[in-house]
Amino acid sequence: MRLYLPDPAATAELASRLHAVLPADTAGWTLLLEGELGAGKSTIARALIAAMGHSGKVPSPTYTLVEPYELPRGMVYHIDLYRVTSEQELRYLGWNELEDGFRLVEWPDRAPALAASADLLIRLEYAPSGRNAEITGLSTRGAELVAQMSATTMT
Ligand SMILES: Nc1ncnc2c1ncn2[C@@H]1O[C@H](COP(=O)(O)OP(=O)(O)O)[C@@H](O)[C@H]1O
Ligand SMILES: [Mg+2]
């Protein structure tokens, strides 16, 4: 599914549209957020974390690699792999221990193997004004969710 996002509010709106179709239990789900610096990855992560019930700041996980959120519907892990240079470093992140929650991953291209077990991919690209977004289902359940999203009209 492709979308044109004219401004940051439209990027946040994409996150709430995604939130609207997410299952009640997102434990074990993985969303990859691709796009160059400034493309809007953190804007989506912040809006999604807020929609899931977090009030307050959503600091960048660039240095901590992962920021955990204990939310009403379960754990959400905001992950930023920007500084990861080899997939081996994921061991330090304890990737497998984050399976009990919903993993939102910025810069997943730093660890290509992640895509094999992910459910959803949002790719953001600069447009002459605003951004273009493409949402892809990577797993069966992810594809079902994208189909549901495209069936709902944007307000
Ligand atoms: N659709 C959009 N059009 C224009 N600017 C946007 C859009 N979405 C997000 N932005 C802005 O781009 C900047 C970078 O966003 P950010 O989410 O931090 O990017 P990233 O995490 O990909 O580096 C922010 O100032 C944000 O408000
Ligand atoms: Mg970011």
C-alpha cells in the first residue's frame, strides 16, 4: 500500500491508522521502519507508542539501542540500529529476549536477517514536498493487516 504524506501530521496519522488495525496482543510482532535520516521513522514510532497508551516523551534509542515501554496492552520496544555495524552486535541487544513485546525497528537494514522474521515494513522516502510511504506485509498476518488498512479510507 502506498500513501503520500504531505506533512508530519499525515505521518502520525499513518501510525494511528496502523494502530487501529493492530491485534489486541502485539507480543511477537515486528515492524520495520526504513528510510534515510529525517524520513519520518521516529515520527511514526512516537505516534504509535503514544496511540498504544504512553504519555510523555519518546526519547531516541540511538545510543541505548532499545527503549522499552510497559503499556496497557503489553511491552513495546523501540529499537534503533543506526549505530549497529554487524549483525553480531544484536546479541548485545538481546533481540530474542524482546519477543514478549512489539518491536519497532528503525534502521533494520543494519541487520538484514531481521526482515526474515518481521511482520510489517514501512518505507519512507522524501517527496519534493512531504514524504511517500509504502507499507508492506512481510508475514501472512502482516499482509492481512495491510489489506485491512487499505480497506479503510483515510480521513
Ligand atoms: N510527511 C512529512 N512531511 C514533511 N516533514 C515530515 C513528514 N513526516 C515527518 N516529517 C518531519 O521530518 C523530520 C524528521 O523526522 P524523524 O521522524 O525524526 O525522521 P527519522 O527518524 O526517519 O530520522 C521531523 O521534523 C518531522 O516532523
Ligand atoms: Mg529516527
